[in-house]
Amino acid sequence: MRGPFFHIRHEPHEGDSIAYVTLDHQARLNTLSSAVMDEFVDAVAGLAARDTLRAVVLAGAGSRAFVGGADVDEMAQIASPAEARAFIGKVHACCAAVRDLPVPVIAVIRGWCLGAGLELAAACDLRLADETARFGMPEVKLGIPSVVEAALLPGLIGWARTREMLLFGEVIDAAEALRIGLIDACTPAAELDAAVSGRLTSLLTGAPRAVRLQKALIRRWEDLTVSAAIEAGIDAFAAAFETDEPHAAMAAFKAARAARRGA
């Protein structure tokens, strides 16, 4: 699938597939205009309906940026609070589409990852970056606050670092992003694709429906009290036995264990 701003490649895996989604707006550092965001939401909605999907890998085209932020030229033309609400609603819709995908999403980050781009990365389940990556929430320098999925940052890096990033609007490098927990891995540029492949290989060892149930449960935990989250977990455990997947996975585990003991 290919559109003006995105292309999606499906890679088969034992009857299932992995979707590689690439934002291709390189002339503008892959920034998010309204047209780009509308296309993104439609593309991701199509992925969510694929029962055989196991994972999504999200990247920006080229080496200069993952997503350089929301389109400043378009924001500069906003003439009213109602127009502002409509524009930022599109940013949120992009992030929500990623968070609501039923399978894990891995952000692959090269170069700039700023503002709305960092919010989109935060909406992913895993963030892998190379040493060229640079991260920041510079909205206050443009006269606006950091909003929507910036609310996910305290869960990733804590309140103190979130306050520092949002109030000062400064840029940090990949090493610092790794140190504070904003990203999950940092590699040399030439090794990033191999790191992504390694994470996918590990992910695909999980039972497909169990991984989907786990992602859905984690998503629910974010909005629940501890006691309600525990109850939701009980429901998810029971739901796992609506199919034969647990029995098949446990049988395979027991057979492998017996083989090791007999070796």
C-alpha cells in the first residue's frame, strides 16, 4: 500500500504478517500536516482490521527525522481556538490510532523526533533509536503548550524529567534519552535495523492471541486503579482460555522441557 505520504509493506511470517509503516514526507522532515495526519489515521485503521497482523514497525523515511513535529507553517495560520482544537485533535487521532492497534508497535527513530513526533513515538509500545536521534518538546518556544499524548511522558520518564522537557523545551541526544528511559535501545546507525529484527524475533515467540490480550490489558491498566487493574487481569486470563492457544503453547513448552531433560 502506498499513498502520498505513507507506504506500508507487509512481511509474511508463518502465515501471519508484520507491517512496516513508513512516513515519507522527507522534504519537510516528515512533519505532520493535516493532510499527512488524515492519511496516517486511515492507513493505521486498515491495519487494525487484519487478524493475521503480529506487529507494526513505524519509521520516518530517510535518516534526517522520525517525525520533526507538527507542521509549524500550518499552525501559524490557525485563526481561532476552534481551529486550534481541530488541528490538535488530528495529532491526538494519530497517536490514539497507534495506541489502539491490537498488536505491539515499534518506533524506529533516526534523526529528529520532536513535539508531535515524540508524542507519536510515546504512543508506541517500544522505541528503538540510533545515535543520530534527537528528542525534544519545544512547543513552549512556539507559544503553545505540549499537549495530548505528551501526557504519556510521566509514565515513561517520571514527572521531574517530564517537567524539565516540557517547561524548558530543550533537545536531548539519544544517549540521554536512553538513560532516562525515553527509548528502549540506542545503537550505531548501521546496527538499528538488526536491533529491530532482534526485537521482532523475540516478540514473535509469544503466542499471537496472548500478545494481543497482553497489549489490550496494559492499555486498560493505564486508566484503572490498582484493584480494578487486577480484576481486569483476571478477565484477561479467563479470556485466554476461550481458544485452545494456551493448551497448545503449554504442550509445546512441556515437550521442549522433556526433551531438554532427556538430552
